[in-house]
Amino acid sequence: MSIEWRISDEPVAYPEALAFMEQRAADIRAATAPETIWLLEHPPLYTAGTSAKPSDLLRPDRFPVYEAGRGGQYTYHGPGQRVGYVMMDVQARGGDLHNFVWRLEEWLIRTLAGFAVKGERRCGRVGVWVDLSPYGRPGQEAKIGALGVRVRRGVSFHGVSLNVEPDLSHFAGIVPCGISEFGVTSLADLGHIVSMDEVDMALRASFLEIFGDSPATQPRLPAVPSCAAAD
């Protein structure tokens, strides 16, 4: 079956999204539903991954906090941030989680390239980063894309997020992904004002380059660097 794409125009409550992902992952494993990519925004909230440290939740009273059940630590979701939930048959795509995470990062990197932004990996720091030197902030870098996945019975859920034009001050309520040494940025912060529709088109085009439209059509890509790891 070809991948199903879902796009939500209105913010989706986190419990609603989590319930859908849980059910869809089970249906994919049962071969009763197709792999699914869901592009959406959430109202302002924080989520805690399985490695989240209580001390990294700096403002527990600022926004609702949800236990996510995914890998990783605390992250923020909110308006102006595109979340891409990936419910995919990792087992049918080779079963290599490191390769899967590397492809998710590559998805964001190629999407950013379409807007003339150079996204980069950093060994030991999962996600996608931008060198801020070309933007008048020499020697600085910041995170523009995050990811955190869970795989159950060979099927993934949760996924990635890309900062398009969120309120970056909302990240101050947590230590994002447990990393305090670096900040966060967005396309708008870098001077790239784009619509969410444009981002969605870029995400879909780059996704097909990385994953294809089904496990059978997934392209072969270069070997994954040794520093790639799942958050």
C-alpha cells in the first residue's frame, strides 16, 4: 500500500494525536492500514520523552506537559512549528533503526535546502542544526529540527518537528532535548518567511526522495555515518 498523507489545518490536541498514532501503528502491523505521515501543529505544550529529567522542566506551570512515550527528553510543540508524525513499517524497510533515524534527519536537511538553509548533523546531538555565522551570529549554532521516535513491533510512531515560525521564547520553559549549551532557531528567525503550505510541499517532495512511497520503493542511500543514533 502507498503511504497515506494527512494534513491538519487546525491545531491538534496532543492526546488526540497520540491516540491516533497508537492505533494506526497497530493497524499497520496488522496490515489493515497503510503507512501514514501526518503533518500538523499543536497548541503550545511540552512533551517528556523516556529520558526526560525533571530538572529540565524549568516552567512546569507554563504550558501543559504530556508524557510522550517516545525516545528523548523534553521538547516543545506549538503554533508555527510543523510536526511530522511518521507511522512507518521500519521492519519492512530493513529494520535498521539507526538508518531510519538518519533518513529522518536527511528528510529535514533536504527540506531546509529547498529554502536555502543549510541544515547539519552533529555527532552526539540528534536533530538538525544550523551554523548561525552566516546570519550575523559568528561562532553560534542552534537547533532548527528535532526528532524522537518509538518503534513497537517494527512500526514507528512520533517523528520530527521543524521550526517554521514558532514563538521561540516558548522553548525557555524547558531545556530542549536536554541540551543547554545551544539555542533554537527557525526559518523565520533566519529571515526566511514561508507559508506552512510551502513547507508541506517541500516536506513531501524530500520525503519521497528519502523513503519512497512504500517499503518496496525506498531508495538506496549512502551508508549511515557511525555517529548516527536514535534519540
